[in-house]
Amino acid sequence: MTRPHAAFAVAAPGLAPLVAEELRAIGVRPTAVDEAGVAFAAHDTGIWAANLRLRTASRVLVRLAEFRAEDFRTLEREARAVPWEAFLAPGAAPALRVTCRKSRLYHSGAVAGRVADAIAHRIGGPGAWATAAPDEDDEGDDEPGAPLVVVRFVHDVCTVSVDSSGALLHRRGYRQAVGRAPLRETLAAAMLLAAGYDGSAPLVDPLCGAGTIPIEGALIARGMAPGRHRRFAFERWPRFDADRWRRMLAEADERALPGAPHPILGSDRDAGAIEGAAANAERAGVGGDVRLERRALSALEPLPARGWVVTNPPYGKRVGDSEALRDLWARLGDVLRVRAPGWRAALLGPDTALERQLRMPLAPALRTTNGGIPVRVLVGDVPADPAPHDEG
């Protein structure tokens, strides 16, 4: 049997521990966890499974080589020794993402040119390449584009990786309708997992927007693979085994429950948001699992059995009037204390001033960013005391 690949699951800030737990759940042992993501070792099928089943990772890289290079001659020699033909189709023109820090080879364009020449030496082609934008700027479509090669120099040590994912993994393929401030699917899943949500009790999002949290909740509750309805870069690798991949997809379908075992409710006062959320849920295959209603926050019905309230309230640039923003957060706290006492709550909080308006004992479970804004996932139990909020 061939040796396993050294791989790395890239994670948004603060999400790496969740990615590590997800890897363990699919039978892959992490070898290292840091702020950027999780290192692990896996054969081809393990790489495929990570892309198919991880809910909180951004992409999965396969590390092809690591070597020291203080001059271009060494870089060229080592780059030509990389088995590019196993991962890139003959004549392919890759997208290169090169970063150089504290190294003698500091010019990223010159490094990219040498690597592109090395790739052409192994697989043919003109040695052309495109410069890949950072993942934070990803606004592409859901289909894999040019194969992505990531080259990273730190203290003269070069790490060369090839991307196995294609479009970022938050692009599940279902969300075509988006709201004014869309929440990435990976962050929605992280909020749910940080709150301990497992589908064993009801889930409610009273500010659901495009429905991302309820839809991700339904995928978790049913054990559905989040990447089931999209394509991946590894499907274009020369040695890709399409029959084996079809069997893996069939096995994933067999593991999924036929329906969510408990109610999942999303509501929003915006009729257009609810219409878009319903369309997204249908594309995700969970249209029958998620109940979506146009409803003002204050009209939230009392919730009978205890479960989870997970939501992403407006904040920052999403609402221009700071007083209106404070009032909304205070009203959210009031409504939850009256309608959902004892429920487990998880909210995305931008700052303590807004969070105090909730009057709920929530604690940060993780820290990350959303749309470039530092945020915390706050988790705790909704108190039964319907104490009035303090306008100050």
C-alpha cells in the first residue's frame, strides 16, 4: 500500500479545535493543531472523506514536499522532484499562492515562476500560471477552477502543497439565495457544534435570514455529508477513482437519517429572506426538515420542549443606528427569557456592550471572525427569570 499523504485542513481563526474533533469522528487522527488548521495523514480516500464530511474546515491541502532552499537553484531542483503528475493533469496551468516570510527568497513572483517551470517540466505545458487570491477574498463560483498550488517560505523552509478542495468548503452548493450579511456555512456549523447541538432536541433560529443555521442544523441532525452536492478539485486528479468515489457517496447517503428526529424552526420578519431560505433548504435536501416562517422576533411562539436557540443577530455595519441595535439585542434577550427558558443558546457576539443587552449568562466558547469583524460564539443557558432589560 502507498504511504499516506501529509495533509492539512485549513480552518478559520478559532475553529481548528472543532476541525480536529470532526477529523477524529471520521476516523482520522490529527497530528498537530494550530491556529491555521489541523495536520493529519491520510490516503486518497481519507482526503476525499475529509472534504466530503468536514463541516467547519475551509479547505484540505495535501503537502507534497518540504525542503530548505536559500537560493533559486535549490528551489528549482527540489520543485522538479515533486510528483506533480499525480495531482495535476498533463499541461495544466495552476493557480499559485506564494508567501515568503523571513527568507532569502523573498520575491513571491520569482518563486512562483520557478515553481511553475518545475511543474511544466514534469507535466508539460507552457509554464504559465495565475496568481491565486487569498481565501479571505473568495467570491468565485462553486465549481473547481484552476488547480491551486500553495507555496510557503518561512525562515528559508519551503512547504509545497496542492489543494484537494477547489471552491472553499463553506460552498456546500445549496446557498444561492443570500441575505444582506450572509453567514458562512462553516461558521454556522461551528456555532452549532460549539453549543453541543446534535439533533437530539429542537433547534430554533428566530433571526434566520437565508436559513444557513437551520439548514446546517438539519444536516447535522440527519448525519448528512455537507459536501454531498458539490464538486471537488481531487476529482480532476489523474489517478482519481470515480467508481470508488461513487461508492463513498452511496455509503454517505446510507448513513444519513431519513429525516430530522426533532423540529427545526427558522423565522425572520423579512418575507424575501424566508423565501430564499426555503429555496436553499430544498437545494440542500432538507426542505422537509426545516420549518421556515415569516415572523417578527417579538412574535416568537413559546417553545415547549427544551432544545437549542442558535442565531446570528445583526451587529456592526449591518445596522446603522446604534440605539436600534441595542434595542434589538435587548428585545432578543427579553423574548428568549420568556419564550425559551432553560434552552441552550448560542449567539454570535461582536462586543460586550451589545452582549450585555441580552441579560443572559453566556460565555465565549470560541473566538473567530465574520466578514472581517472579530466575533465570539457565546454559549449558555437561557435564564427563566424574565427580568426587564436596562436601557443603559
